[in-house]
Amino acid sequence: MADYVRPDSRVAVGHSTAEPTTLLEALVAQRADYAGARLLMHASFSTIVEAGHADCLHLQAFGAIGTQSSLTRAGVLDIVPIHLADVPRLAASGDLDVDVVLLSVSPPDSRGRYSLGLVNDYMWAWVRRARVVIAEMNEQMPFTHGGPFLTEGDIGILVPSNRELIELPPASVGDVERRIAEHVAHFVEDGATLQFGVGAVPDAVAASLGAFKNLGIHSGVVPDAVVDLIQAGVVTNALKAIDRGVSVTGAVWGTRRLYDFVHDNPAFHVRPLTYTHAPETLARLDQFLSLNSAIEIDLAGQANLEEAQGRYIGAVGGTLDFVRGARLSQRGRSIVALPSTAANGRVSRIVPHLNGPTTIARSDIDTVITEFGSAELRGQPLSERRRRLIAIAHPGFRDELERSENVERPTAGVSMPETLHSSVRLGK
């Protein structure tokens, strides 16, 4: 690795189910040869990168998803808070420079094209800008359609491997998730195009959609549950204005069952962020329904997707891109769905004020759902938002939320300078 990685390098590595395990193992094993190099990651579900590797590497990530939570607990992960859709633009401008790329690719097709396999999203943004691209060609990596594809000319070093792929089994679905799914299903219509993530709530929602017809998929990530929907004829993508007949995603997170399903499947595309998250793409999808979750939501409708108890455990990710995309869609809707409590019922996830950063602003929020119902907040004043959100909080916390201060923090005794008053009035 020292032939390609320097002490001043920033190394971007493929993530989640497309993590190039052979390359990453070599990178951390030889880290003393390029002490000071920066390793830029996203989600990880392996245990290859450990806290002890921060002795030589500056560990950076777009979030703390999966096993990276152990790095935040150890205080060695430097978070880069960013909307994933901004990565290609910042890569092009040099504001997010990367000089070495480590990624996974599938074996080539008959035309000599290598696909990015299970994860496309932002990796393509760096392929033609990096000083060197090192690709692990895993015999087990599915060839996925959608592109763009790599050729031999895009790859500096090709390393063959035959490694088991990282798998993410379906989450355990309980009564709370099923009740949330029932409420979500009320907002689904035949012909809608769905975006959802991975976890117990999306799996429960997928299981509740059996009576619908001609649904479409356009998502940042898809789980195993989409296979059931497609094979049952629930998802056909037949009514989409674009990508008709094709399910579209930026990443595939699941098990071998899903990986085999997407392999060389022309009706399933894995596309880059510049397409999956683009406003102009989402605006063309009528009845686009975006389903995401949050760590907590305050009584104004602001959502925190990043921190809990002072520790970074989530990510900015691509949620806001889909939230705003749903607003651009004809008859679109954005749903943030979450259980009403955490910590075995000891903590309310609907709170008077956020305990972490605001990932989704109150001006962007649409509909919030818990197991106790739905709160439609779009176009509602703060007082009505407060009432609706308390109504779907856990009954054990409603009185406490009612007694809490108003959504606007009190400013008694604090005077705003007149110049600032004028600037606000004039919209400066």
C-alpha cells in the first residue's frame, strides 16, 4: 500500500455491503508506513477498522452507522457532517479532495465493464479525480445494472479476491413496528413510488403493502423486503414516469437472497447519487413517498438523526434530499416514522427541544408517525404542531410534554439589538 498511499493522502473507501475487505485489511495492517494519512468512510458493518488504528490513521466518516459506533465511543472518529448528495459536487470542486480510492467491483461483463456492485452512490464521484484507484474484484460481488461502469482504463490497480459478502439480515419486527406500519399504509396509494431504508420499521411497512398495486421503488438503499414485494407483483414500477419497469437504488443492503436477485437483473438499477438523490429526478416521480426515521423529534417538528446522549450514532445521510424531493413530487409525501420511546420505554423520542443537532428543519417536516398515530405538520402553525405531536407521543409522557415550555424558547429579559431587528424585518 505504501507504493500508493502517502502520509498526506486522504483515502476514500467503499462502504457497507461493498466494503473492499481485502484492501481495507491491507491498509490498516500497513498503516505505520504512511502515518498521518486520512481514511474517509461511511457506514461499516465489519470490524476491520478498530479504534487502535487511530495511532497512525486519521479516521473520518460521514456518519457512525453500524460498527463505527465503537469508534465514536472511543473518541477516534472525526465526523464529516454532510448531505450525501453534496459529495459529488464537493469532490468536483476540490473541497472534499481524495487522492486514493479503494473500492469493490464485480467481475466484468462480456463488454469488459466492471460494475460497482452493491453500492454505487458517491464512489463514482472520486473515480476519475483520484490520483490512483485500487479496485478489489470480488468474484462474489453481483454485477448490477444502471451504471456508470468502470473499464480497465479507470482502474489503476486491480486486486482479485473471492470473499464472502457482508450481509445484513432482516431486523426483528415487533408489535410497535407493525402498528407504525399500519399508520404508514394509510398514506400509500396504488401507483406510488417508495423510498425507504433498512430496519424493523421499513421491513414492517413492506410486509403491510400486500394489497397495493403497481408500486414503484426509487431509494437510496433497499433491503431484502423488496424481493418479496417484486415477486408478489406488488412492485411493478409500471406507472413511473421515468425508469418504467425498473427499481432504482443507490445501495443494496441485505442478504445473499437479495444479492442474487439483483445480479445481472436489468429490472434493478444501482445508480449514483447524482441521479438517485437529484431534485430533478425526484420531481418527475409522481406520488413519491419518502419513509425515513429519526432519533428524536421536538414539538416544533425538528428532527435529530445524528446524536443521542451527546454521542454521534447516526448520519446526516440522504434523508433531507428525499424529504425535499417528496415536496417537489406531484402528490408526494415525506414520512418520518419512529417508535414513541427508547431505552425500554424510559425515554420519549418526542421531546420539547432536541438534544442533538437539527438534521431536518421544521420548515421541511411533513408527516410524523409513531405507533400511536400520525401527525400531519405541513402548513401547520407551531401551536398546532405541538398539539398533534403530543397526541402521538407515548401516553406516559404526554402530561410531561404538555407541561413543557412552548416550542419557542423564552426570551424574557433578552433584548435584540435594533440593528438586528431591522435586518430580520428586511430579510437581510
